[in-house]
Amino acid sequence: MKKLLIAIPFLLIAIAVIYHFDSKQAIPTQALSERRQSIEQENQKRMPASVPEPEQLQLKPSTPKKREFIGDKKLIMKNGKLKFTNKPSKNWLTKLEKSLGRGSPSDTKIEIKPERSLILLEGSLAKNTEQVVVVFNSENNRNSFRAMVDSQTGKVIRTWDHTINENKKTINLTPYPLQSN
Amino acid sequence: MKVVVRNLLKAKSAFLAVGMLILCACVPSTQSPKKRSVSGGSTTNSPSSVPATFGRIFSDNPVVISGNAEYPTESNFNTLLNATKDLVYLTDAQTLTNPCDPQGVGIYVVTTCYNALPDRLQPPLVNNAKKWAYDANGAEFVQVNAFGHKKKMLDQWFSHQASYVGAFSLLPESSLKKDSALTEQYFSNYAWWFSPSTSLVSWANCDLVDNAFFSPAETAICLGRDLIDPKFWLGQDPTLMYHELGHGLTQVMLNSRNKMEGVGVIPYNSSLAFRSYDEGGVLGEGIADWFSFYVNGRSHFAEWGLGRFLNQSRPLRESDSSHTAAVSEADDARLAYPDYLFYDPNFTENPFEDIHYGGQIISHFLVALTEDIKQECSIDLPSAKQLTVGILHEALAELGDLTSKGHKSGKKGFVNLVDNYDWAYEWLRSYNSINIRKFAQAMARKTYQIAGPGNITFTQCSPAYSKDRIERLWDSYGLLLFKTYNLNGSSHFDPFTLDAPATPAQAIGHQGSALSVSSANRLRTVLVDKSAVKLDPAPGAPPAFVFDDRAQLQAVANSLRQSNGVILSEQLDAELGFNNGNGKISPGEFVGVALNLYNDSNSTIAGVQILASDWQHANSTGKLCANQGDNFPSSEAEGAAPAADPECTLSPIFNAAGGNPNSNLDPVCVVQLNEGSATKWVQQDELLASMDGLTSNDCLGDDPKSCFIRSPKGADVGWMSSIDGKKNWFNTLPQDENGNREIKGHQAVFFEVSPWIAPGTTFICRLRVRFSNCNDCYHDVNYSDDDYLDNDFATGKPFKMVNLQFTVVD
């Protein structure tokens, strides 16, 4: 009994030590869970009112058009087939609109105009993509660019053809000296 | 055109109030436009006074026509029109629209090539009688005026283009043809325009205050209006149309090859500028300014659109009266780089960092080149303009080539690394972007090949424009920034197999002569060694400055999203709620970092570029290469690869499949990992592996090696316009009238900081720095100062390494 009474505190200390070192590397699971939940909730939120329907309605992809190939498909075709890295999703445009609107000021209207559907040949693989024009409109400010978008995830792969504005709003930044270690 | 907002609204309001009371004669004019007789001007400009398909447009802007720098908007603008001299053919259509027939033979025509609308989504002006004469005081006239001047410039450009393409490109193989960037598909592939079916629209009554833009995505030119005066439109000034259209033609020229040999294989377009300030932007503004001279031959532009209320018109040559006395057309008094980057001729006492002011160096250089070609080649000014724009076209077409061949007989990798459009685009955007040095070298190369002795069987200039003359002119502008003309390009591929060479010496880019510059001609241009750049050594000086104010970084994120399509990770709060503005790098933040760089030389360095892009600095097992110039890490125990590791000595080899067989390009930031009693530096995927409860789904993006700290593409390149000798970057920035220096976002690189980083975690980001007037950032001493091969820019070799260490704190 005496031995047991001596052992218990040591056991408790040991548990406390293990817990302490674990917590240095591990993220508290509750915090992790809460954070993941908040990301999922954010993804499920309805679109904010500040991102209205574009004036030229383009929310629904039009009747599927034939995809254009970019690159020489004969180079990578094996057995008459291409190996694709993704599969087009019907709601790629909605996903894109959501990601572009995330964090965007409430006074900014975003328009997305699909231009063409492509198959980009990347080495030995092929990827379904969509080429769009994105236009941002806010008071006395208009910006646009072209974007290549993953047809499955709606993620922007690359942008180009950015607007050349003569009088761009400048942002003055407040500097803080980085503390050296 | 740049409208500089600083204090101008205040100045303008004051001016309007006071100016109404003070006689105009009391206000001195900064320029002396020639007074033009306006006899023949009537009080109206009625449709009945013109034949069908004709109309009247201003011969120039109202300041120049009237000879009055303060020409009041209350005036009757119709009196600025000459009934006969200003009568021009406009269009045979019932709306302002025209086809383009670049060769004038009815082949390869774009039917609706360019048109005019009041504004976006507004219907066009319809005139069934096709009589395009409207009251010059009204908005319709502005549309007609803008359309007419667009037609004027395009007619000239197409005419010149047909001539020089025919002269340069269609010669027999033994001649210049092989060196030309333009091919026989130029017209048939519609490489001379945006596309076979695209219309370049101008919105001449654009609802944008004190602004104008060119949108390649919408293929549109917007000319806005004045904040206060409803009668003042930028479209009343033809030179502003020339400038904006100049941006459009720059886009066309830059992408010529992507539409010729790149048709069906290149999905993107090249561009010059990517940040609010970078040297590509400086080049773009300078070229656009030059296009005004290209059309009207004058030494100044935008006297009305920018000068009337905002005092921001700009000169185009040193002899213009708006310049200070120190500036002249003497070789040692030209508007030289980098001395005049901040120069505002309207407010010389208030230097300001802006691409439009730096662009003046380029516009003046191009005007001087045009005049020099006229003189040296004994041709008239129109012919000199034609030859100059042809040289410019060849240079831009080569620089923007995403097929990587560069010209007709070029092999892959000549420019922009490799014939893989993603890699080529990345090289253009970040790794070896078009800066002032690259542009100056390309222009010299093309001038040598087209007008110079570069091709003895081809004579666009007789006697040839001499090599010495090229170098002296370039040097007078501080643009002799290169030691060779790089005639052999930058390809790292084998000349016979077009596969990777066994050694760099065998690479195409090091074969044959690059053509050396005569060092005796470099009198004004100063090249500085990269060793002069370091972190500020002053006692107590911080290694960098951090920007983490929430509102400011929200604005930065919004600007990057709209201008560059940068979309932040979903791991960060959408509203940047974790940004706490405490000047520390904390979990969950989006932060900017500006290196506190110091120039230890006695000369100004310029075009300072800070890269946070992925690069080759680790071997295939994740060990860090310590031979990149920073001696980091200091030992294998600390995470360094073995000293003789071949993966750290071999240059990367890029193939068209997008592969890089030697090694990967890895994210710049590595992390300190505690292992028992030792610490070592590792890539971020190792930290992820060591953390219980986290998976790759919790990373900032798809790459576990940038799981916790990531610089998103588009925010991963910073630009400092210049750093004076013996100064740091901050103290080089111009001061305003209160002595304050403004820091803008383009000087920083930006990082996303994962919310999952444990406070106390230390990172080092291996940033690479170079600048435009750098001696050893471009010239490889192992190959007689030939330019580095393009794949070298994936390593540390051409750069000055600056390691940024920080600890993430709560």
C-alpha cells in the first residue's frame, strides 16, 4: 500500500511530462477540430450579398462545347487515350466565384465570363481547364484579367492579361522593424 | 499616363478657386506649345457641313491648338476645329467601327477590328447618315475624336508594319530572315492583332475619374473624365489615346511569336508588368509615351489631359522646354538611368517613385534612337519611325516568346528557358524577368542586326548604324548595362540533340560569339558587383521590416487579387482576423516583409529585385545545398547536403515535359527542427511529419514543403526602384514636403503564415536578390562574360543571397 502511494505521484508526474512534451508538437485536437469546423462552415455559407449576380448572367456553364487542345495530343496519346489528371465538375464556376469573393470588399462586383474550355497537355498528362475573364468593379476602380481555371476544383492555375491602370490606388504601409533572433 | 494623386486634388481645388480670380496671364506656362491658327473654326460642327463617312477631329489637344496652357473649358471647343484641315474620313459604317486590313490587299482582314462606345455595356453612337460631325463641346464628339485618332495611329502602324515585316522577314534564308522574330505566319495567323475576331474598343466617355486604362482581357481602352468639370474628358486629348493604344500595341508586339509559332500550343499571353512598380511597368509606360512622338513628332504630350488641371504632362525629349537646365541632348546630360527614375519635370523639387516618371528615361531613349537612326541612316523622320518601331517590335516579340525559340532559326531555350509554357511564363514573370537591362540588351541586339553591321547582306541603313554608335547612345542613357549582345541566346540545351548538354560549355547559349561590348564606350553606365548589397550593417539596424496591419494587408490582398489574381489560402481567415498589427510575424497572418538592404558601393544600384520564388537549393532528400553563396547551413549536422553532392552542383535541366531531372525547385523558407539536443534546418514537410494531428490537408497549399510559410505566386517578387550608394533602401526613397517617405507594397514580398505554427518556431527564408546594373548577376566570367544560361536563374549563382531569419511569435 505504501509503495502504491509512492508510485501514484510518480505516475501522475510522468503523465504530466508526457502530456507537456506532446503538446509542444501536437496541436490541441479540440482547437484543430474547431478550426476545421470553421473552415467547413465558411465553405458552406451562402454567398454574401456583396457579390451579386453578374449583369451578364454566366453562372451556369453553357451547353458543353468541344474542348480545345493546347499542345500536340499525338505526342502523349497512348492506345488512343489520354491520361487526365482531373475530371470536369459542373460547379467549377461556383467554386471559382466563391474563392474570388473570399475576403473581397463588399462594394466590389465580380464578373466572370467563361471564354473557352480547354485540355492542357502537360508532359504525359492532360488536364481539363476553363479559360475565363474576371472583372472587378468598384467605385472609380476597374480591374480585369484572364485566368486558367481547373475544371474540377475551380482553382485558379494562372492569370494573365492584367489591366494597365494609369492611376492605380497606392497603399502606404506602416513598417515595423523585424526583431532579430 | 500617370495621374499623381498626391496633393493634386488639394492643389487643383485651390487652383480652381484662386485661378478664377487671377488673370491667366499671371500663371506661367511650363511648356510653350506653338500657337496654331484656328481661322476656319466655326461656332458649330454640324453634320450638314461634312460628307458622308467623314467627320472632324481635333488636330491636337486643346492646349496645343489654342496655344493656351490654361485654355478654359467654358470656351466653345468648336472654334478649335478647322473646317477643312480637320475633316477626315472615319468610317463607312453607321457606328464607329472599322475593319483592319494590315497588308492593304483584302487578305487576313479583321472585320470589326476597332470601335468606340461611350462606356462599357452602353450602346454605340448610331449615325445613319454616317456624318460624324458633332458639337465639339459634347460627349459624342469625344467618342468621334478618340476613334479618329485611334484610326490615325493604327493606319500608320499597319502601314509601317507591312513595310518592315516585308523588309526584315521575307528575305531569302541567307539574309536577315533567320534572325527575325517574325515569320511568314505573321499575317495569316493574325499575330498582328489580338485575335482574328477581337475588336479593340475605346470607351471615350468612361465613367472613371482622373484615370484611364488599357485592359488586355477586355481588349478595351478607357479614357475617363475630370473629377469636377463635366465638360473635361481625357478623350479630348489625342495624345492620351496614342499612349493607351501604345499599351495595346506593346501587348500585340510582345505576343507576336506566341500567335505565330505558338498558335495552338501557348495558352497565355506575356506582359511586361506584374506589380504596381517593377521595371517592366517602367518600360511599358516609356514605350507608351513614345508612341505619342511616333504619331505627331512632338516633344511633349498630354498637355490637356494631364497638364490642364493636374500639371502632370510629360516631355519626350531633352530639348523640351519643361526640362530643368541640367538636362540636354548632350551625351553627358541625357535623362539617364538610374539617376532620373524619380524625376518629375513639373515638380522637380518633389521627386517621386512611380513607373511613369521612370518611364521618361525610356521614352527619351526611344526618341533619341529614332532621331539618331534618321541622322545616321540618312533617311527622313517617317522612315526613321518605321525602322525604330520595327526594331522595337523585333525586340519585344523575342522577349515575350513563350515558345522559347526567340526567332526563326532559334532553338528552344534561346529565351524564357524552355518550350513549356508554364515554365516559360514563370521565367518571364519572376526568374529572369524583363527588366531595363534585358530590354536594353535586346534593343541593342536588334538594332545591330537590322540597322547595324549585324547582317552584311541586309541594308536597312546605309552606311550601317555603327556598333560604336549603338553603344555610345545606349551609354548616354545609362543603358549600356550588358557586356555582350548575347547573340547566342541563353539556351541550356545541346545544339544537336536539343536535349540537356553534358556540360554548360556545350550548351547552345555558350556557343559561338555573343559579341562583346567595347568597354571604352561605357562612360556613364555604372555596373556594380552584387557583393555591394547586404543587410544594413548599422548598429541596431533591423534585417527587415514587417507589415502586418490588418486594414493595410486587407488592402494589399485585395490589390493582389484584382491585379494579379492572387488568392490567399483558405487556412487564413478571409478577413485577416489574425493580423494584429504588432509588427511581429504571428500564426494566421498575411504579412509583408521588406529586406533592409544596404548598398555598400559608391554608386546607385537600381531595379533591385527580391525573389521569394521556389528555387533549386536542396537535394532530392531534402538536404539543403550550402554552396549557393550563403554558406547555409554551416554543417551536415545542421541539415546541409554533403559538400560534394552532385545534386548541389549540377545546374537544373528543364525539359518540355515540365520535368527537372536534376532536382526540384523548392520553397524558399526552411524551418528549424529540434531533434533531442540538436537542431537542424529542414524543409517544412519534415516539420509537418513531426507534428501529431496535422495532415497535408492543413497546409497552406498543395505543397507540404510550403505548408506553414508560403509566398504566393504574384506576391513573391519585390521591387525596390533604386538604392543610393552608402545608403539603405529606405533612406533612398524620395521624401515628401514634410520629410516623410512612403512605403508601398511593391517593395515587399508577402507571406502567408499558417495558423498551425507553434509560437517559437524559427524559419529562414533564403531570398535571392539582384539588380539591373549589376556586374556579376548576369555575366558569367567562366564564359568570357557571356550571359548566364537561363537555367542558371533557378540557382543561387546569379544572385546575392540574403537569408531572412525570424521566429513566429504569438
